[in-house]
Amino acid sequence: KQWYQRRVAITAGISWRIHEFYKSCVNKAIRVKDVKAIKNDPQVTSWDGFSDLVLTPLLRLGPYLSYSPILFTKILRIFGKYIEEHKDNLLGDVFAGQIMTITNDVILPSLSMVSFSYNLTALIWNYLQHFPYHLRYRLYAKWKNESYRKNPLLIVTKAETVQKSRYILKRLTKENVKPFGRQIGKVSHCNPCVIFEQILSQIQRYDNMILPIVSALKYLGLLGFDVLSYCIIEALSDPDREKQKRKKYRLRLCVDTTA
């Protein structure tokens, strides 16, 4: 109960601080009730103010940003606006680096706890696409191999996603690609690393799974395809080459079929 009250307070504080800045920065309204004013709490008026007043509370909130989809959407739109304006000089930009830190520690873990939201996925890809692939892959590596181990709720989320992924893959055939392909797409919007790990595991075991899985991949979003490319490269770079030789052949066959 104490943590719940703290989370609500942090969420309310961030919402109040970015309220006016969001309206001036993003030309898209979210139809909600007026944000509750907090006395003696400063509001953001510039990008420097956003960095000073919002980033630290966001880090404290962590993956629990998922419990406030409206605030989640506002933060992503603000990030997208900044990256769009500074996309030609991201590598030397301090605030862009802070955005990547927030994406690693807050945005992607929060996305994992959301139930099938393509809109949030699209907003994340809207600004991530402007970063070099090696920075994006570094984010995916931490998301896949570290984030799911740090938070109890994320551990539960991963277990539930693994169970759902196995349920879908057991029933996926050439005849039912459309309904089960859509389910794969829904799961991949929020937990792509988990379901792609299961998919690649299935392909490495069964050759006959390649064609129906490749057919199902058309239901992925743009972020999903980018994460999939990372997962394939990670699987192909397994250092135990001899034992994995046959599995790697199947992965290459899958890549060729997808292309």
C-alpha cells in the first residue's frame, strides 16, 4: 500500500510538471480531466527544465509507468518531438543520451507490462528509429537479458508470455496462420524478446515450423522486426559453434525465407 501511494504521488507530480510543456510542445490533445495542480511544485518550461524536473522521478517510477498509460503516451510524444527536431546530431546530444537511459530503465520495461498496445510500440519506434542500430541493439540486449530479472512483476510477465507463446506455437500450422499470426503480432508488440526467443527455439528444433512462422511475421510491427533482427543475430553469434551448427543452418534458412 505504501508503494502504491508513492507511485500515485510520483505519477501525479510528473503529470503536473509536464502539463503546460506538453501542450506547447506536442500538437496532440489527450481528452482527460484537468491535471491536479500541486502547490509550490515547479512546471517544465524548456528542455533543460524537463531534464532537471522529470527524468529523475521517471527513473524512480521505473516499469510502473505502465500503470499510467496517459502519462506514458505523453512522455513518448515529448521524446518523439525532441528526437525529430535533433535527429541530425543525436550522438553528441546530452538529452538524447538521457532519453536512451530512460528508454532502457523505464520505457521498455514498462512496455513489457502493458497488455498488447500497438500505439505505444509505434510511439517508441517513432524516436528509436533515428538512433544507430548498435545503440538500439544494446537496448534490446539489456531488455532481453537484464530487465526481466530485476523486477518481480516483470518475472511474472515473462513467465506468462512464455506460456502464451508456447500455446500459440503449438497450434500454429499452414492452415491457421492468419488467426495465430495475429496473436503472435499482439504478443510481440509488448514482449518481442520473449516470444522471439521461443520462436527461434522452435525453428532450431523443427524445420517444418519455418514456413508458417515466416508467414505469421507479416503481423509484426516495425519495432518487432527490429527486435527480431537483433534476436536472430544474437542466436547466430552463439560461441558454441559445433553444437549449434545445425541450428544455425535452420536460422539462416529462416532468414533466407523471410527475405
